[in-house]
Amino acid sequence: MNYQKILYEILILAGISGLLATLIVVAKAILQNYGDCEIDINGKRKVTVKGGSSLLTVLAEENIFVPSACGGRGSCGACKCKVIDGGGPVLPTEKPYFTPAELSDNNRLACQVKVKNNIKIEIPEEIFNIRKFKAKVAKVEEFTYDIKGVTFDLISPREIDFQAGQYVQLRSPKYGKIRESVTRAYSISSKPSLENQLQLIIRKVPEGICTTWVHDFLKVGQEVEITGPYGDFFIRDTQADIIFVAGGSGKAPIKSMLEDLAEKGCQRKMSYFFGARTAKDLYLTDYMDSFKDKFPDFTYYPILSHPEATDNWEGKTGFVMPHFPDALRDPKNTEAYLCGSPGMIAAVTKGLKELGVPEDKIYYDSFA
Ligand SMILES: Cc1cc2nc3c(=O)[nH]c(=O)nc-3n(C[C@H](O)[C@H](O)[C@H](O)COP(=O)(O)OP(=O)(O)OC[C@H]3O[C@@H](n4cnc5c(N)ncnc54)[C@H](O)[C@@H]3O)c2cc1C
Ligand code: FES
């Protein structure tokens, strides 16, 4: 009898919770129904969107792809734009990315601005050249235990026009226990003249949503969605010497740059420093070394910080920076191209400046 009473009370409680949950959903739908909102872009174009999502999302639905390297998490600062009117208050998540002057000049992060009413924005014109591609996995190569090279055939559009060093954004679908689809930035490792294909070099991040999908689920023949090209990491057209510094998957844009420069018959003095822990972190070593036959003055420096006895390593050891003087003949006339983690970029920039490389000649892409 007591059991019946307990069961009855549980049912009543479950009913009340269900009703409350339904009421919350209905109230949310009513309160957050912002209806149609008009976005005025650069004073030249107007689009009407459903309010309630981020500016980044609604623009993407209109095939306007604002760079969003972190996939809209507010952690990369790539989605900067100007919101002249209707953007609401600046969020605390946005403030670290702007100076007070930039904030008063209406700069915002598109992923943090929620569209609730008509908005007036300004975005760089080149954003209109960023396109969405349907692509198919053509080849997957195991470069190391945690780095894969993935080659995609472009299906539609069939061609991509980019500058060596730029990146694309790859969308991973829902898979396994992961119930969200995310986009992540990956530098293009193939050369621009290979218009119908794209190659990416992707390092597996433990528990990482997109990289786990790439490493454990993505198969040859599978179709994917890519947008791009994005970014301003490309070789400046000068005659200065070049020093590249990039370990791990940071090799991706450097590979693309070297292939492109080789095709263009570049005569500049170049050195590439690739830092790794042990021999098992090295990859494409012979290929990188082979660029010495394509340029008049090129040296590839693979450097191991923690070589193991079994590596039988006879090359350079330690950290990369102490080896820079071997390559710098005229620091003031040297450009540096760095790619990797924010920590590595900060440390190498400091080291290069101390050696006399001008700060305005140090270019980088941070895999933040
Ligand atoms: C411009 C740009 C270009 C990039 N190009 C490349 C590239 O060519 N190849 C490549 O492999 N990656 C590249 N990245 C990094 C890439 O965009 C993703 O951040 C990375 O692959 C992790 O994605 P995920 O979804 O697997 O991990 P998430 O699910 O995003 O992250 C899971 C956890 O790992 C942490 N985490 C995220 N990234 C890293 C990391 N790199 N190392 C350690 N911990 C991390 C997060 O803080 C989080 O706690 C680039 C990033 C930028 C901004
Ligand atoms: S998309 Fe990264 S901060 Fe907005």
C-alpha cells in the first residue's frame, strides 16, 4: 500500500517537473523570439535573418563567412567586425580582444553579438570572397603517431584560390558520443597551384572534438564541409632573408609556402627550424631537406629537445632558439614566419628581437 503511495507521489513529481520544463521551453521560445531582423552590411547590402542567434551564425547562414578560428567560442578573436548600430552592450568576453580606442570605434566579436533587432555592421570586403566547399577525402597519411595528413578533392566549387600560408575551417559532424558539430581552423599545407585539392596536416588533441573525428572516424571517400580561405599569414614580396620556425602541425603552412616559392623560382636565403621532442615527432624530413635542391640557399634544421638513446640522433639538440645565429647573416634584413602555439610564438618573437630581427618583420599564425 505504501509502495503505491510512493509510486503515486513520484508520478505527480515527474508530472510537475515535465510541466515546468515545458513551460520554460515555451517561455524561452516566446521571450527569445526576436522575429525577423535586418542586417545592413557596409551600407551596401541588406539581409533579413531570424533573430536569436549570434551575428557570426546568421551571417554564415547567408553564406558570409567571417573568420572564426575557434568555432565561435570567443577564444580566438578572429571574428572581429564593426557593429555600428544595434549590437547591444559589449560583453566581458569581448573586452580582452580590443583596446579602449577600438571599443569606442564600435569593434566587436561577431560570435558574441546576439542578433535581437536590426543591426548595422561593417566587415572587410575580402570576406565576401570566402566560400563554402563540399569536398571528399582522397587520401589519409600517417605522418607520426599523432599527426595525419589529409588530402581532399574539391567537389563544389571545384577550385580554390588562396595564398600559401592561409587556412580553412573544417566542420566536424556529430559523431559517437559527441552531439555537436564544430568548426576548427587548419592551415592549408598544399600549394595554391593545386587548385582542385587541399591538404591539411592535423595533430590529434587528446579529447579534442574535431581532431578525434579526423583521426578516428574520418574515412577516404567521406564528404566534408570546408570554408575558406582565411588569414593574412603569407610571404611578403621582398628580397629579405627568411627564417621559418614551426614544429608539429605548424609545418602545414610552411610546406605550402616552400612549395609555392619553389614554383616561383625564389632566390632568397631561407632557413627552416623545426623543433620536436624525440625522433618519433619528426616527419617529412627528407622532403623538407629536398628543398635545398630547389633553392640556391636553403637549410632545414630539425632539432630534438629530448632525443632518446634509441633515436641514435646525431643532429642538433636542445631548443630551437640557440641555433638561430647559425642562420642569421643580416638580422635587420630578415623576415621571420612563425607558426604554432601562442607560447612558442611569444618566446621565439622575443628571441628573434634580441638577435636584431625587426618586430615588424616577424609574421605569425597562432594555433590558439
Ligand atoms: C589559424 C589557425 C590555424 C590552425 N591550423 C592548424 C593546423 O594546421 N593543424 C592543426 O593540427 N591544428 C591547427 N589549428 C588548431 C585547430 O584549429 C584546433 O584548435 C585543434 O585542432 C583542436 O581542435 P579540437 O576540436 O580537436 O579540440 P577542442 O575540442 O577544441 O579542444 C579540446 C581541449 O583541448 C584543448 N586544446 C585545443 N587545442 C589544443 C592544442 N592545439 N593543443 C593542446 N590542447 C588544445 C582545449 O583547450 C580543450 O580543453 C589551427 C588554429 C588556428 C587558430
Ligand atoms: S570565433 Fe573565435 S572569438 Fe569569435
